[in-house]
Amino acid sequence: MDSEDTFAEQHETPERFPSKEEIRSVFETILQGKRYKELRVLSKEGLVRLYEIEVTLENGERLQYNYQRAIYNYRDKSLPPGAQFSASIHMTKYGSEGNPNGGHCVANYLDGEWKYYK
């Protein structure tokens, strides 16, 4: 890589992270009308770093959704494509006894676009 490429990579347009309202809208899209309870929101200098919500199902199970910004260089081209995102939302499922019993990534964010997963 020559010095021009290095300079261009270091001076890319910075990511514009979603606001709390935008993240809430994504949660509502994912949940398709299910009611939820806000658990925790952590922000610094106006940027949301962590946002957690919870849905309680009729059978007593709970689904917890967690928005978090990446803590690594998400633009690193050596990362696998599935890790090249600036923020993500993960879902963790808890049984009626409160034990976690599964989960997965439900959405990734990069350059102002959300990609959803079933």
C-alpha cells in the first residue's frame, strides 16, 4: 500500500452513528409491535454506546436486545466481512427460569445503513 492509500484510509468520512430515537425505531422494526421495556442506555458526548431493551413473552421467556458500538477498527479490510460493521444489535433468549439459552445477531450498522438478519 502506498502513502496515498494510507492517507485516504486515515481520512475517510467518519461514521455517523444513529441517535437514540433511530435505534429505538430499529428495535420497533425488529419487534413488529411487541411491547418492550427499556433496561439501560449509556451515552457519552451525545453518542449512544449501549442500549438494552427486554421483551417478556407470554410463556415467561424473555428476549433481550442489545445495541452496541464496535470497540475495534471496523474498517480494517483484514476482518471477515461479517465483522466489518460499526454497530450491531444482538438478541439473547432467556428461559422462564432466567437462564440464557440462545441468541444471535439481528442487525448490523455501517455507513448509515442497517442490515437485518432473521
